[in-house]
Amino acid sequence: MRTITLGNSGLPVPVIAVGCMRINRLDKPAAAAFVKNAVDLGAIFFDHADVYGDGLCEAIFAEAIAMNSSIRQKILLQSKCGIRPGIAFDFSKKHILEAVEGSLKRLKTDYLDVLLLHRPDALVEPEEVAEAFSALHSAGKVRNFGVSNQNPTQIRLLKKYVPQPLVANQLQLSITNANMITQGFHVNMADDGAVNRDGSILDFCRLHDITIQPWSPFQYGFFEGVFLGSDKFPKLNAKIHEIAVQYHVSDTTIAMAWLLRHPAKMQPVTGTMNVEHLRDCVKAADINLTREEWYAIYLAAGNILP
Ligand SMILES: NC(=O)c1ccc[n+]([C@@H]2O[C@H](COP(=O)([O-])OP(=O)(O)OC[C@H]3O[C@@H](n4cnc5c(N)ncnc54)[C@H](OP(=O)(O)O)[C@@H]3O)[C@@H](O)[C@H]2O)c1
């Protein structure tokens, strides 16, 4: 699969990442078949979090891929920490270190290629994050660091103390959840689109070489459903299908190609556990939508230009 460089890490990564949040829906044979097919497709970058399935997703993945040192060399593993069910969020040094130990154990590996802080912690002490990251980096347990769901000021606060580059920011983004794009059209206007909800995170990440990893690339709302095939989005589905027919690909491929067409060089994180859907997502890596097609899809979703 086509690769991009993750942030300024120098690490080449497949342009599509495989999210494993839903892998606990599969039985053992299906999980093994899914990860094998993903690797065969070149989809070797797997996104995890300690909280997915309460840890089960990481363990199921390790078993499904029959983790050993030779397989480990062929794949890239990202996990996240900082959410503590029953409490809320925890970016303390103690928690970060313990969470990573847990992920390494469940994933049956000695190191993570990337560790992300999952959701902002209001009680963050960036000095502690820095200590945790440096300890994990110098022990060889984590090679690269990033964040998720963070705005520019939160990232700046971390960067004041954290010596390692922050290479990724995982953020919700789909054609139907495109606020970070929409606000760029409505600068200084009195309409709803002008509300800057994220501090211009899209441009900030581009300016600072932070790769945006769009999560839930096919969902509308907050996990409310998939917009493809939904009768809530008739115009969008018609436009996507019209373009898909022209390219001789599926609607899934075109929806993914829309994210990849953005020049920010994003790395969308899929959530499908269906090999055909994943294959269609991977095909998007070879499609470069025209400017006209990109805008037509954006507008068909009901997004309004000034
Ligand atoms: N950082 C964060 O805060 C955060 C939050 C949420 C998720 N994530 C990460 O992002 C990943 C993706 O999230 P997500 O699962 O919500 O994303 P998604 O790819 O938008 O949604 C996946 C779901 O859509 C379904 N789907 C239906 N039709 C589909 C089609 N044509 N193509 C693809 N999928 C289709 C899939 O079912 P099938 O399996 O049947 O295809 C699956 O249940 C997660 O696995 C996780 O790694 C991160």
C-alpha cells in the first residue's frame, strides 16, 4: 500500500491504518482470517487502545496474528492510553507507565511503534507526561509519541515539556463529521459554520508536521451509524455512487478516497472487521479524486459554503 511519513518521525506508514476497536466482535478463526488478510493487503499498521474491549481487543489481536518476533518485524503497532473507566482520564506518569506495560503484555511485544494519549486529561501535568515518555523511549518500549482528540493549545502545552516529537493526532473526521474543514470556509462570518470548535487543529497539524489520523471515517454523529447506504444522506450516497461508477470501484473506496484527497496527508483509521470492506478502503490509496469531485462530495453531505 502507498505510504506516508508519520509526522516528522521518518517512519513510513501505510496510508490506511487498521483500527482494532471492534475486533472483539469476531470469533477466533474470523479474527485470524481478518488480520492475515489485512497483512496480505499491506495494511500492516494496527491501531489499538488499552480500553478497547477492556483490554480484550489487544489480546485477541495478538492471538489472531500469532504474535512472534518475526511477525512483529512485519507490522506496526500503535496503542493509546489515558482513559480510565470508572474515573475518567489519567495522564499521570504512573498511569501511563502501567498502561503501556499492560498493552505490551497483551499485545505480546516488547515495544510499541506509536503511543497516543487517548483523550485530554483536565488534570494533565505535562512534566509528568514528559517523564513517562522519556522513560518509555529510553527503555525502548515506545518509539514514537502522539495524541488524540487534542487541540493546538493542549498540544503546545505538552510540547513545552515533552522532548520527543508528537507525530500524530487522532481526530474524528468523516465527510459527515467535517467540522475541522468546514470552519475554514466560514472565517469571521456570523453563521454556525464559523464556530471554531477545535482551534484550527487541521492547519496546526499541517504546520507542525503532525499526521492527522481520522477516526470513524464512515460514521455520522458520535457512532450513530454509517452514512454509506443511510437514507439520512440520499444526496451524498447518490454523488458517491455516481463517482464510484466512473472509477469502477465501490462507494466505500470513494468515501475513503475523499479523506485521502486532502493535502494534509492524513492516515485514516478504519474500523471495519469485514475483509471486503477493508480491501475497498485500501483501494482508495490509489485513487486521487479531482478538486471538482472532492467539493461535490463535500456539498452533497449537506455542508454549506459561505
Ligand atoms: N481516538 C479515538 O478517540 C477513537 C475513537 C473511536 C475510534 N477510534 C479508532 O478508529 C477506528 C475506527 O473507528 P470506527 O470503527 O468507528 O470507524 P468506521 O470505519 O467509521 O466504522 C466501522 C463500522 O462501520 C461498519 N461499516 C458498514 N459499512 C461499511 C463499509 N462499507 N465500509 C466500512 N465500514 C463499514 C463496519 O462494519 P463491518 O465490520 O461489517 O464492515 C464497522 O462496524 C477504531 O477501530 C479505533 O481504532 C479512535
